[in-house]
Amino acid sequence: MTTIRFLPLLAALLVAAAASPAATAADPVYKCQFDGKTTYSDRPCSEGEQIAMPPLTIGVDLPGKNTPATNDARTLLKIEKLRIAQEKEAERLRQARLKREYQEQQQAERGERLAANRRRQCDKLRLRSKWAAEDAARAPSPQRETALRKARRQAETLAVECPA
């Protein structure tokens, strides 16, 4: 079984050959096999067995276009397109996961801030209730009834706002 190496190089060569105005139908692609590995290049092989592949032609219907060599190039191009599509989908999923994690983190931080604000508010109410009770205990007789009512209302407010 041969492994396919340099797929990105071949894809880049194929795209460059198709996009370049200087590229002609005579630009060869070489398939090199060495130590059970297959590589593709625009230059002849330095080692191993070399198979000169016919160039890819875009939009031209040549006789014999379904030869094994051109089918290999088409297959490689399809594989490269599939790999790129899979990488894009994986990146999209990764970005979605990162966004979701960021939103969850922001929501958790907001919850922590709200809880801290709630604790501060309850602490203030406890202090006001305590101070109102102290004021009622020290109030002179004519103002004692008003001070006791204020202390009772502070205690009720505390009980409603902070039941625990």
C-alpha cells in the first residue's frame, strides 16, 4: 500500500497551473515512487521510479482523459477539496464551541457579580435592622414607640429581602 504525501503541494501546483496564464497543457506532473511512498512534483524524481503524468486540462475534453494517471490527479484533487472542507467545518465547530464557552463564562461571572451584590445588600439591611433595634432600646419614652416601629419595619424588610 502506498501512502500519498504532499497533497497540499500537488493541490497548490494544480491550482497554480490552472490559474497561471503561462501554464500550458504541456506542463508535466511527475509521480514518484520510492520506498513504498508516492509523491507528486513538477520536477523529475531524484530517486525511485518515475511516471510522467499527463497535465490536467481544465475545460478541454481530451481523448484518453480517463487514464489511470489523470484519474489519480482528479482523485487527489477531490481528496484535497474534501480535506479542506473538513478543516473548515472543524474550524467552524471549534469557533462555535469557543463562543459558547465564552458566553457561559460571561454568564457565570454575571451570576457571581449579582450574588455578591445581593450579599452586600443583605449585609446593609442587617446593619440597619441592628441599628434600628439599638436606637429603639436607647430611645427616650416619648419617642420609643416610633423607634420600635422603625426597628420592626427594618426587621420585616430584612426578612422579606433576605429570607435565609
